[in-house]
Amino acid sequence: MYDSILVATDGSEAAATAVEHAIALADRFDASLYGIAVVDERTAYDTGIVDPDEARRHLEERAAARLETLESTATAAEVAVETAVRAGVPHEEILEYAAERDASAIVLGSRGRSSFKGALLGSTVDRVVRTADRPVLVVG
């Protein structure tokens, strides 16, 4: 059913649940597993207080740390995973990476770090669901 699975993580609780589901699916279907964390380039720092390059480095380090957690969890489950940090508009980068890896399905948490309480779906998840050309599993 699934030859390869892409899971996106932003470090949120919902993303952690998505990681667990993606690893279980990859294990069950003996599918390749890919992980992505996206540094949102739409966030601008122009206050003169925060150095934009330093802020970006910090965001990239946090994204890499999230993927290290994914890698550790997958290794513990004896599932191989390939990961990537991307920069850009999150839903666009997720869809592009899914196409590059020919992912059979995309797994996402229902709400990310930036969504406000009470939202049914985060904006990134909503855009991925509406525009993906492959199955998308949204987990809470």
C-alpha cells in the first residue's frame, strides 16, 4: 500500500504523534521513511535588535534538533529514516520534498506550533491537505 512515507515535524505535540504514526506505518508496510522540518522564511526580523542571520541559524538548529529526535525514535523502532531541513514556505517545502522522494503518503500533526488554540487544523496542514496529490494522514 505504501512504499514510502514522509513525516513533517515542527516539534509540537501533534507532530510527535505524527512521527509515531509514520514510524509505525513504515515498519508495518516495510516502507522507506523520510522526515522534514521546515524553517519558515516568511518570518522576518527587522527590529534591529535581532540579527537576521543569527535568528535563522537558531531556527535551523532547532529544526535539526527536531529531526534528531525523529531519527532517534525511528532507530529505536529499527526503522531507517532519511531527513532534511528545508527553508521556505512550509506547505510548499513539504509538498516539494514529498514529490522529490515520491512519497506514497504524507503524515502531519493536526496543529503545529504556530496555530492558535481552537483551530481545527493549522494553516500548513490545511494547505497540504487541500493541494497534495497523494494521501495525507493528519493525526492529533
